[in-house]
Amino acid sequence: MNTTTESWLCLAVVGALCLFSTVAIASRAIARDAAAAPAADAGSIFNSKCAKCHGHDGRSKTMRGKLTHARDLSDANWQGEVSDERLFNSISNGKGKMPSFKKKIADSDIDALVSYVRRLRR
């Protein structure tokens, strides 16, 4: 091989390595942002799916909440007694007058809702 061919080959290898590392860094950033997205969306999911009965503050002071006897999600005693697994199952499968959301909300979003409900504790 001559010097020009070796230079082009070296340049191509360096370019490929740069491209590979840029793609790797970008994919990690996208994965990190995707992992954070459900938590950021939990508030909007709660407001669109849960607040009609449980209220925006989780206290169930809405008209529909009173009619359906919706749980006060901010109650510290109840929060201390209920497990994350039970919250997940109640959201997923429904409970009493509460409908099932397993076909409407992804499991990762239900996990985010469980965390969101935990932050409503007073």
C-alpha cells in the first residue's frame, strides 16, 4: 500500500471509531432520558386518569370521589399500611369501584404512578 492509501484507511478507521462512540454516547443519553420520562409523566397521567375521583392533591375531595368513596391517597396511616405491590395491583386490576388500567397504562407508567402516589403523603 502506498502512503495515500494508508492515510485514507487510517482516516476511515478513526472516523468509524468517532461515529461509533458518538452513537454509543447518544444511545446512553436517550436511554437515561427514557428512564426518567415515566416519572415526569406520572403527574399528567395521574391528572388525566386518577384526579377525577382522587383529586389533584389525592385527598378525594371531588364530587365523584365522594360519590364513589374514593380512597384518600394522602392519608399517612393508609400510606404506611399499603405496599407498593398492592398499589400497583390496585391500579392495574382495579379495586371496588375503581376501574382496571392495565390495558390503558403501561406497566412502567403504573410504577411511576405508585411513586407519584407515595409523594402525595401528608
